[in-house]
Amino acid sequence: MSEFTSDFWGIYVGLITVVSIVACAVLLQSMSTRRVAKDEPVGTTGHTWDEDLTEWNNPLPRWWIWLFYITIAFSLVYLALYPGLGMYGGLLGWSSTGQFREEMERAEAKYGPIYARFLAQDIRTVAADPEARAIGQRLFLNFCSQCHGSDAGGAKGIPNLRDRDWLWGGEPEAIRTSIAEGRTGVMPPLGAAVGGDEGAKDVAHYVFSLSGRTHDTLRAFRGKPRFAAVCAACHGPDGKGNPQLGAPNLTDSIWLHGGSEAAVIEAVMKGRKNEMPAHKLFLDEAKIHLLTAYVYGLSADLERK
């Protein structure tokens, strides 16, 4: 990859830019020197459309040519002041990186004390503060709503953050770990382990029985020992899940990937995998703290807490 980062490319870009501007100036000069007498007949370019629509070879109007000259002059001034000629940085010393750094420094000076104040507070206290919740909501909309939705209601395969059903735990520290470190939830394909399609269907009906859903009693009876042998290791013998593994509670009516018979059988046969990225890679501790408080406050009974 070194050939793409050498100084040659900076020189190449600078030369191409200068040559292009000079070529435009030469072209304009050549178009400006020839004048057409009033009685001189005007020829055509040889282009004709629709049988009689002909393109005449008239010279450009003088005002139009001068506009092009102005753009050339502007480009030369711009390239002298700002970076645009390869490695040349411009007389003003401006760069997008420098501008970004200055904007970040101004933002830190303005908002840093606010973030620091909330960082020193307990997450439950922050979650109950209207100002903190407003900031947390903006952070959520910027960094979380693409998956969880602007209303935090989630979607198929993406958890709803407004209820009290948590895969990895709903306490402040668990939520903070989910945001900062990310999560990877994996359910392996268990079709062979439960006895193929029929065994998966039996397990599905036993799972339905755990939440009181309509189910086939005989299939649920056959599925119970299969569940105990294969599924209970993660979901627990009572099917209430395990927050340490991100294994969902199967005794409620909340289904992350759909609760139809076909969807549950597919989950057993093919497995599932969900991943949430680690936000500590681009959010500092104070922003994660506020975001944690906002997400916690979406479902927590703050008055009771």
C-alpha cells in the first residue's frame, strides 16, 4: 500500500490541477482572439437534429468569456489560500482536521462542565433529571435510534427498550455494560440435538405452554424432556432465561424474533445471532453515563426507585 501514500500523488494532483486551469485559460484566450465581422457569414458545427435544427458556430458572448476568466482568477486565489494543490497547505493554514479540532475544543469548553456534573451523579438520579433526560434523548437519537427506533420500541430482532424485559439485565450497571462494551448473543442451531423438525416442533409447543399460549398438549409433553436436556442449560429449567448469557425469558409473551410456530421452530433449528456494537469506541464515559441513564429511565419506575 506504500505506493498509494507516497509524495508522488501529492505532486501529481497539484500538477493536474494547475495544468487544467492553464488549459482553460488558453482555451478562453483562443476563443477571444478571433472576431467575426458583421457581414461575415456564420458557419455551422455540422450538427443537425430533427432534420432542420442546426447548431451554428457563433463565438461566445464577451460577457460569458469574462465570467470564465473570473472563475479562473477565483480558483487561483482559492488555491493560494487553501489546500488544494496536493501537499501544499495554503497561506491561511486551514485544514478540515484543524477546524474539527477547534470545534471540538469549543464544544468541550461549553458542554464539558455539564457532562462532568452529571457524571458525578448516580445513574438513577440522572435518569430523573429533566435536563439530563433531554441530553440523553439527543444522544440516543444520534447513536441508538438507527436500530432501536426513535421511540426506542425496537424491531424484529432488536429489543424494545421501553418495557421491563431485558436480555442482559435492566439494572444501571448492566445497561452501561451493554452500551459501552456491546453484546453478542448467540443461540446455536439445535435441530439435530432435539431430533430434527418434529423434535423442534415438540420443543416449540412446550415453550408455548410455558407462557400459557395455545399449544398441542401431546407435543408439549414430548418437548419437555428435550427442552430439559438441550435448552435448559441456557434458558434455565423453568425457561425464565439467564441475563448472564443474554438468554431470553420464554415464560412471557415477548418474542424478539417473532412468536409464531414457524419462527420458534426456525430459531431452534437454525439458531440465532444478535450483536450490539461497543459504543465506548466513539463515546466518552460521560456520554455513556447519560445514555445509560436515559435508557434506564425509559422503563424504570423512577418514583418507586
